[in-house]
Amino acid sequence: MMKILDQIEEASPAISYAGLIERIEILRSTLRWSTRLERGDIDKLLRQATSLRDEVMQLSHKERFVQAATAGEPQTSAEQSRGVRRKALLERSFIFEGTFGDNPRLLESLEIAEKAAPTDLPVLIDGESGTGKELMAKVIHANGARADKPFISVNCGAIPDNLLESELFGHRKGAFTGASNDRKGKFESAHTGTIFLDEIGELPLAGQVKLLRVLEAHEIQRVGSDETIAVDTRIVAATNRNLRKLSEEGRFREDLFYRLSVIHVTLPPLRERRDEIPLLIAWFGDEAAGTLKRRPVRLTPRLRDFLLSYAYPGNIRELRNVMYRISCLAGEMADVEHLPLDMRPAAPGSAAAQTDGGLASGEQPISVANLMSLSDAKRAASDDAEKAFLERGLREVSGTVAELARRIDMNRSHLQMLLKKHGLHSKDFRNRNAPPAKNGANERDEEDEG
């Protein structure tokens, strides 16, 4: 009997289902014909059964990976219709609930995620705030070999610098004031699973060095301890900032950037995924109704047309918040009056409409002849709406960028990027007779512009 056990123990890793089945049959024969098993033999068999189960799961994921990589080889992705590509993802049992559209850039991101998921390679997800980066991280985790293991999310921008190391790596009792007990960090909690590092661009340089060590050595040290702890964790990071540019400026380690971005996934903003907007309106409307324990709110044609054409600088998160707001404030029917004040369309013929929704002085209207396609026209209209929204918001906050970012729930650095895109300067909207902003907000805005 021990010879049979040793034969299984020394067998080479399985490379096919046939090989795994043969090893499983050996285990079954061992259990069937053995009249008496010692405790050590039982433990050995249990370890081998667990190992075989893991190999079956990994082989299943590898087979799906090969199918994903080779599916449709006679036809390139560009030649396939959007519907065909989306249907192919579903037929390959790729899990992506909560991602509704078939925008080509979104489909490309999902196809990259599908191929990366069965591996343990680090993934970097970038995109504007509110585009669904954490959802994409969960998609990668759910389709990988660690799907039944922990998924731990960490917001790197929300942890104070002095607590960052303790939060990520844990601490020993007495390591610092207030450390009354030993505490596991996020990496230990995510052992064998996936850790999602959101807003990785906000991580200070000292924390970047520590993270680089984890990526290289696969081990951590708790604060106040010399003991190293091995961790087996898949890392998925996300950012709404340009890490390559930050590394060129010396604010993000270049070696860490290349370590994290082995697989790089970019999520397009919602204004480029307009096919999703009606689906998201219905989804969040039902979700809000369930949360508020009431019937889904109905939308007037005027409100629905506005929601379908709005630029959504806050992306999916902004749309979700809007649907919850109108579901709460409206009765059975919602109209534009239930929108936030700074979001409502200006009345036709009003001064606000002339400045916000109309053309600025000296600006020429866009000629249809100059547009290549309907999508170009939609993109131009979306950019105009986005610029008008930002101008209206800056006027309402007297040019205080920090206050505008707070009101529309947007990362301040991303808002600065949008203002730069449209050539808007906060100082042009400041009321010099207004009292100075609290906490030096205007001064900080001037620093940002400089």
C-alpha cells in the first residue's frame, strides 16, 4: 500500500484530464482495498485528494484560458460585430455581471481581463473616477483560480501615511502607541486570494518601496516585528491618474509601475459607452426602489432624454447617485426638477442657456459637414455638454475647484484634468468681492493651476 502512496506522491504534475483521472483511480483503489490505514496514511491521502482537486480546478481554468485565447482565430476581434464578441464571452462562461454594454473599448478590456484572470500576473486598471474599476477587479478575481478565496479591497488614498504600513502589513502588540494587540494586515487577510489596491497613485513613496518588496519577495513584515511572513496574494491595482507621467516626474516609482502593469486594462468613460446608459438607468432605478422599498420611479420623456444625453463627468457613480436621488425625492413620476440644481438643464432662452448651453462669444457652430460620422456628432455634443456643466459648476462655486469636486463627488486631480481639457481656468470664475474660501481652497487652486 505504501508503494502506491509513494507513487502518487512522486507523480509529475498533471498535464491532462486523463492523467488526473488515472491518479484519482489510484486513490480510489487504495481506499477500496486497504483493510487498515494508519493516521499518517489518512492525512497523506487527504493531502493528495486536495491537491488533485486543485489541479482539476486549475486545468479547467487553463482550458478556458486556451479557449478564450484561440476562440474565433479565423476572424479578428475588429472584424467581429459587438454583439458576437459579447455573446462569445458569455458562451465561454466568462463572468461579468454588472457590465452591460458592448462598446468596442469595453469589450477589448473584458477580453484582456478574460485572458489575464486564470493567471497570477499583476493587473493595473486605469480610467476616470466612477468607471467601474473595482467591479473590473472583481470580474478578474471571479474568473480566476482564486475565485473561492478572499477578495480584499484597500483604498490607498484613504489611509493616513503614518498608518499605511500597519494597515497593509499589520503590527505587533506595542509596536506604537495604541497597538494594544497583534493585528493582521490586508496582505495577510488576502493570503491565497486577491488584494485590490484602489487609488494606487496616491500611495506615498515610502509605501511604494514596501509594496515593491512584497511583489519581489512575496513576503511581509509586521510593524514592530523582525519575522518575515510569506504571502501568496494576487495583486490588482487601479488608478485614475497617469502613473507613467507620475513616474517621469519622480512621484511614482518606475520599477513599481512596470511591476504592476504587466497586464494593463483601461476602462472608457461612460460618455463613450452611451449604449449602457438606458440599461444602467433601469438597473439603478430598480436597485434604488428595492433599497427604498417602493415601486420603481417612472421618468418623464423630458427627464429621460436629458439623462440619455448628459455627459456624466462622474461616470457610472454619478448616474447611480442621480437615480437614487430622484427615486427618493419623486413620487411615481420624476422630472428634471428632481435633479441636483447644478445638473438641471437651463430653461430655453434664459441667460444661463445662452452661456451654458449656447455658444460662447466668437465661437463658431460645429458644421455637420466637418463631422465624419454620427458618432463624431455625438462625441462633439457630449464634449459641449461636459464643458457647459463645468462652466456652470465653476460659476456656482465662484471658481473654487475643491468645492466643485466635493459637490459632484469627483477626484480633484481628475477635475483639474477635465478643466485643462476644455481650456477652463478657475480664476476666470472667481468673484473678487466674495469672502475668501475656507481652508485656503482658492490658494490651493492657484497652486494647482501653476
